[in-house]
Amino acid sequence: MKSVAVTIFTILIVAVMGLYLVSFQVREIESALVSTFGKPTREITEPGWYFKWPAPIQRVHKFDSRMMVFEADLGETTTKGAVPIIVNTYVVWKIAEPLRFFNAVGTIKDAKSKLYGHISDTQNRAIGRHEFGEFVNSDPSKIQFKQIEEEMLADLKPAVRDAYGIEIKALGIKQLKLSADVSKSVFERMKAERNRKTEETITQGNAEATKVKSDADSKTRILLAAAEARAKAIRGQGDAKAAEYYKMLEEEPKLAIFLRNIEALEEMLKERTTIVIPADSEPFKLLKEMPDFGAGEQTKEIAPSK
């Protein structure tokens, strides 16, 4: 029994070792390349269990197929107006074609070196097509960072895919720096621009204030003229009415006073009003008795007859 167990165990070990020599596993995060006598013959991008000839006939080269981030060093370039700027660009990439990657690059370290060169060239081309004001500007609507990043991605993506089997998923500018001299000139220009806009705003405000004041003065003159005309009309009506009273007062003094008192009572008692005053006060004594409108006795002097 002991010899049988040893035999079975030995067979299992041999089988496992044999399976290990003629098969391999590709995980979800990997891609693989099989080479025959040193020449790449098969690439595998799907996870699973695969078979091969034992080494040294065939060998398996595995690559990490996950997304990786590569950040280039700070590099100086110039804008369209020959203004020097320092940028730091990053890319998100992965190995999309293991066979092409293996033939052109071989290792991740070498791939990063290739990417650095291509990123530098792309920066110079894309940034050189744009003015400095599209990177740094007091007006946010004039900054074109997103457009510039899209141009760089469109320039870099097909180049590294065709040359190295690398797929670029995203690209961005992480940092943008300026030299001391450029920073000073930029801030001076921004300050001048701010002052110009301030002066324009003040000028527009003064012009608007002058217009508003002119309109107000014109309307004031019109209103004063209308009020003066109205006042003259009212004074004319008052003078005409007063003239009527004066004429009436001359002809019938008592009747005129009576009518004036009636108007005063009408004015004071047109609302619900309570007034406590002596009953014999003008014009309330009208409530007590009617006035005497008699012409009165006229005294005539009769000259003595001679």
C-alpha cells in the first residue's frame, strides 16, 4: 500500500510539472505573448488557460494590461508669440497590442522612455500653435486649456499606437509655470489691462451719469413749467372767483357773506365731523336763524324849504 501511495503521489507531481511546462494562465489584468525559438508567434489579450510547447521551444511573455499613469518631467517650450512657458504633462496609457509592444519596446521602462520623447514633441507642436493668452488670461473665456489638451491627445494617440502598440486613454497638463521675467511682464500686462478696463468703466459711468442728469434737468424744467402754468391757471380762476365775490360784496354785502358761510359749512361738514363751538359763531349761527337781508332804513336829509 505504501508503494502504491508513493507511486500515485509521484505521478501527480509529474503531471503537475508537465502541465506547468505545457500550459499557462492569463489573468484579467494581463496580456501575453508566446514566442517560438525567440520569435513572437502568438499574442493573447483575453484571460484564460492556454497551452504551449515546453521551453526552450516556446516561452511566454506577460504584460500588465491595466491602465498606467506616466508623468513627464517639466519641460520648457514656447507659445506662438515666442513666450517661454514650462509645462508638466501626464498620460494614462496601457499596452493594447502585446506583439507590437514586444517587438518595438520590450519593457515598461523602455516604453516610458519612448513616451517621454513623443510627449515632448507633441507639447512643442501643439503649444506652438497657440498664443500665450490662451494659457494665462484675466478673462476665463479666453483660456483654451481643454482644447489644447485635446489637440495634444489627437497628435500623440495614433503615433504611439502605430509605433509601439500603446493606447493613450487620456492626456492632461498638470502644471504650467513661468520664469520670473515672464511672470513680471505677464502681471504688468494684466495690471495694464485691468486699469484700461477700469478707465473704460469709469468713462462709461460718467457718460451715463451725465445723460441721466441731463434727462432729469430736462424733465425738471418741463415739470416746473407745467406746474407754473397750472399755478397761473389756478390763480386766474381764484382771482376771477374773488372778483365775483368782490362784486357781489359791493352789491349785496350780507348775501355775499351768507354764501361764503354756506360754502365754509359745506366744506367742513362734507365728512362725518363733530365740532363743538358756540352756536352763535360764524358760520354756525346759520343753523339757528336766518340772516336779515333787508336793505335797512335809509336816512334821507330833506333840505329845508326856503
